[in-house]
Amino acid sequence: MSLNKNKIFGYAALAMLILGTVLITLGLIKYPEYAIGFCVAGVGFYSVAWAFNALKGRI
């Protein structure tokens, strides 16, 4: 299995999306008093994943 730059960016974006989703659901379900902080961090992970996805194929 050869990993080129595009596959690495794709896997990194997928991992960031999963971590962002986990943070948002953790904040909403387990820690509702800190939900705004968890959701902001989750959206931050989403934005970084979007940037990785946008960079895929350009570098």
C-alpha cells in the first residue's frame, strides 16, 4: 500500500472529521454544561479537515 500525498491528506481529513464529531457529541451528551466549548472545538476540527481536503491534489 503506497501512501502518496493525496492519500495522506485524505486520511488526515477523515481522522479530523471523526475527532470533530466525537468532540461535538461528547459535549452534547456527556458534558452539557460545557457543550459550547466542545462544539467550538469540534467545528475547528471540521474547518481544518476542510482545509486538508481543499489542499488535496494541489500540493
